Amino acid sequence: MDFSLSEEHVMAQQMVRDFAQREIYPTIKEWDRKQQPHPRVLPRMAELGILGINIPVRYGGQGFDYLTLALVCEELERVDTSLRVVMSVHMGLNSMALLQWGTEAQKQRFLVPQARGEKIAAFALTEPDAGSDPVSMRATARREGDVYVLNGEKMWISLATKADHILVFAKTDPGALPAHKGISAFMITRDMKGVTTGDIHGKLGVRAGSTGWVAMQDVEVPAENRIGEEGEGFYVAMSCLDNGRYTVGAGAVGLIRACLEDSIKYSLERHTFGRPIGEHQLIKQKIAYMQQWYDAARLLILRAGWMKNEGERNTRETAVAKWFATDMSVKAALEAIQVHGAYGFSDEYDVERYLRNAKGAVIYEGASEIQQLIQADYALGFREDRPLRCELPAYDADFWQDEE
């Protein structure tokens, strides 16, 4: 297992770092206060190829591997969580699902324009009364000839009002036993008749991110838009969450790094009792813990990325990486605020925003409590990874970079 970064990894990481630091960071606080997405994020990410960073070139992407995706997410969240959320949703929860489950026709129709950044993608699983228990969803999809008629509402959907393509989940067989086999997945477009979307404001964090709802009223979706077979929607969703959790965990690594770097800078500049506060032992302790959390979280994410590159199932490893990294990002943000003292309690410094943003990640993509249950079930032997009909393909440089 070799975690050293290649020249290509470093190049991609530096490109994204330059974009985020130079173009977005100087004004991100302003957009966070406005509770509006930064207007340059989506178009510039598209122009730079970030929205297809680890999609094969033949499908419109840049042909980098899964480790590159983690590095990109770390750099984006180092500046603001709203930037990483774009990758989690557009890439982790949607585009990678098409790479894994889509037919060739679906890849050409949906994945290619998404990877090129011509179309923005979203993922709609959560409902007002169905979050950690997706099987309790109420959205339905009724087959009528060559179309499915979808009805229902989805809530807490990132990019809901920005996306062109939305991967939605609905019950095609509400009476199925077991219940999870009654769910199917569909790709809808936001301009379909009967689809309405709206934004949610007043969030604690990720205020510069787009979060909303999707309502479907008698939406006629062509059967050719079904992703996977009928009744496979639950498996599609869970594989999507494997990839989404990977990006969320990788982003949390960037947030921990932000807390660490900002705290180091402040500790060397701020003086009390005639010396930099960084010389005080309890400040050193906080810095040391943040460094430890960053190193451990990054290694867990790199392991999950290596397994993805190798084509190995990584549900457990990704879950523990997401759980640890997001939990530690909250702790790092709390410590960073403490290091900054009263200034950390105001929005003059970034650390208060880091805390607000960090709190969301221990809830979405599987709350920390869900991650704990997953790890316990693996340890106790109550859970094991079974092969899916479609597995996320292992990274093959020749295939990924072949223009066909």
C-alpha cells in the first residue's frame, strides 16, 4: 500500500488549491453572510475540469484516479465547505453512480455533459420524514407503458435549484418484502413537467452552499431513465453513499487542516504575558491534537481511496474514515475557536465559520451515530459486504485516459 503522491496528484491538488485560494477565498465570507452561493464556483469548476476530475476521458472527464478526488475535496473544503459539497453531490453521489450503474447510452446522455461541466447534477434520497431510514420514503414511481409517473417530495437536496440532472429514488413496489427491494432509481431533469424546486435558508452552516427541496407531481419519466434494474434503487443509493461519504470525509480533512493552519498562524502572532501564545503549554496541546487528527483522518481517507483504485469494496473503510474525519473536524473547530479566544467567537476570523460548517457533516451522508452502528455490526459479524451486480470500476489508467 503506497500512499506517496504522484506528479499528477500534486499537479491536480495545486491547481485546485490555486483556484480556491485565489479566486474564492477572498470573498467567501461575504457570500456566507449573504447566504448565497458564490457565483464563480460552478462556472470556474467547470472551466477547470474539476467537475469531471476522476471520470474517464472518454466520458468527458479528466481521467484522474479516486485519490485525486480526495485531494481535490480537501483543498476545496480548506477554503469553504460549500465548494466541497459541489463535488460530493455532482461527482460522488451522481456522476460516479452513472459510472457504476449507467448503461452506455445513459453515460453518453448524462455523464458526458456532467463531466464536462455543461450540466450540473444532484442527488435526491432524503425526504421530510425519511433520512437515516431511506426505506420509509413515500415517493412513488408507477409504471405506465414506456414511462414511470413519479410523485413525492425530497428535502435537504444540495444544488436542488442549480442542477440540470437529479438522481431520485422512489418506490416502484410499495408492498415489497423486504421493503428495500421496492425502491428504484431514476434520472430526472429539472425542466420536466411537474418538477418544482426551491431553496432552504436559515441554515447553521454551509450558508454559501445551495440547499433546497424537490417536489414531483405526476412527473412522466421515460423508462430509459431508470438507473439499474427495477427494485435495485436501494443498492444504487447505498453505493452512492459510499462515494459521497468518501468525498465528505476527504473534505473534513481539509477543514481540520484549515483549523490547524489558522490556529498556528494566530498562535505565533498573538502575544500574552509577553510572549506568543503558541509558547503556552495548553495552546501547544490544542495544536498537537489538531495535527494528530489531521494525520489520522488523512490516512483513513487515503486508505479508502487506495481501495477504490484497486476495485475493492470499501464500505466499512469509507464509513470509518467519514465518521472519524467529520467528528474530528468539529473538535478541531472548537479547539480553533478556543485558541482564538474572543476573536474566535466573531466572524472577524474564519474559525467560527469552520465550526458552523463542520456540524453539518456529522449529520449528512450518514450521521455519526449511523457510522458507529455500521462499525459495530462489522466488528460483531452482523454485517458483511456482498457483491453488487455493478461494482465501481477499479482505476485503470489506460482506460481512464483513453479518448477511445
